[in-house]
Amino acid sequence: MPAPLPKSIDETQALLAAGEYVADRSLATSLFLALAMRRPLFLEGEAGVGKTEIGKVVAQALGRELIRLQCYEGLDISQAAYEWNYSRQMIEIRLAEAAGVKDKDKLGAQIYSDQFLVKRPLARALEANEEGDAPVLLIDELDRTDEPFEAYLLEVLSDWQITIPEIGTLKAKEPPIVVITSNRTREIHDAVKRRCFYHWVDYPDAQRELEILRRKAPKAAAALSREVVAFVQRLRKTELYKLPGVAETIDWTNCLAALDRVTLDPETVNNTLGVLLKYRDDLERVAGEEAERLVAEAKAAA
């Protein structure tokens, strides 16, 4: 049974917390307004800060179906919205010809009908379930697509409908809950952003990151978690090609716990930096003396 939408910012924050997502007040406010006003929520930020997880948690907490559209370069309407089942249409045409059907208009109406329509994520998101509850549509990493696809999205986000030339318009009776994410590898057009409520998802502060580790890395010793957070917070202030996100912090902490570490030491840090940093230049910059310095500072701060 789907849960009701939250009626306040506090309820929204509690809803996220129930899904093990530690959100600040600003994010909870943006999500509450998006749900209350039935507007898409556009989340932008660096990779690994938890944008995608928000869509997943909202679907789970509200008991709604999650429909995820993973964006990529070259994504087009046939993969994102709909396409026709051409093989079934051809079979239908040959069966009709064998049966002596000569009315082409009637045949055309038959093969361009709902039974031959293959609905992709955008079209499926416009359909409510039997109880009338709309799904959660997660459009993930929109910045990976190109501008023509953004233009196509405008009809969906403005009118909650998709126009199919052969049969007309698919229109949602109940608008879906839409979460759009972007890693900002390129700028998304203003026309898309204007249709959404916008929120920048930043790296968490030390207190919130520690709370995230308490939930996502419960096997780690408390002292280890504090040192990891202090280490990562300092690491994010250095000049790296790719700063570690929350996902990397969680992975690293769980790895250290799996190695039975209860505190940081330079040797273990150097041996496990590949969990935290993903580029060779970053690894070479941090390994060795820099890692030893960061460990000492993290221990002092923790």
C-alpha cells in the first residue's frame, strides 16, 4: 500500500531518514515543495554525492514503482519513450493478406494500436497503477544526453504527455514523481530547468558524513569512522582531478572494516587509496608523505 505524501518539511526529512538517507534541511525543503507542487526535482552536483539515491529512497519510502531512465550519449525516443513492435506488425500484415483483407486503412488502424506499442520508461511513467498511484520517474545523468533529447523532454515535463503521431497523445491521469539528476559535465538548457525545482547537492559536512557512515557502514569502529571523515574532508580541500564522493567514503570505510582496522595508519591508507581515488595522477599525488600527513591530521582532529 503506497504511503501518503509528506505534509511538511519535517515529515519529508523523516521519510528520507527512514530510507537511510541523511538529508540536510535544504534538500528536504526542495523535495517537499516538489512533491507538494507536483513539479520535477532537478538535482545537480558532483558524481557520488547521493543524487540518484534520492530517487530510489523516495520510491521505496512512498511504496511507488521506480522507473529509471539511465541517460547516455545517443539516447533517442525509441529507447526513452516508445517504439513500434515492427516484427509483430509484419506478422499481422502477412496474416491479414493471407486472410484476404484488402482494406488498407482498416489494416493500418489495427497495426498502429496499443497492442503493438512498446512503452519505454517515459511512456510507462505516464501510467498510474490499478490504485491510481503514479510511479517515481528517475531520469539519471541527463547531462550525458544531447540537446535534441532535452527538447523532447519539454512536452513530458510541461504537460505530462507524449505525442505519438500514429495514434495520438498519451497523457498521464496522475503526474509521476520526477527526479532528474545531472553531474554537470555540460550545462542543461534553461527550458528544462525552468520546469523543475532546482537543488545543488553538495559534499556533506563532517557531522552529516559521519552520520551517513553510522548508517551505511555500521560495522566500522566509531573511532575509525571519525578518522575516515576527517581524512576525506581534508582530502577534498586538496587539488585533485576527481574529489572522492560520499559513495567512495562509504566504500572505503567498509573496506577498512573488512580488514579489521579500528584506526587509520599510513600503510593501510596507501594500500587502499584505490578505493577512494579513481585516477592515477590523484593516487600519485596523495600516496606517501601526503597520505601520512593527512592521517596525522585526521587522528588529531578525530
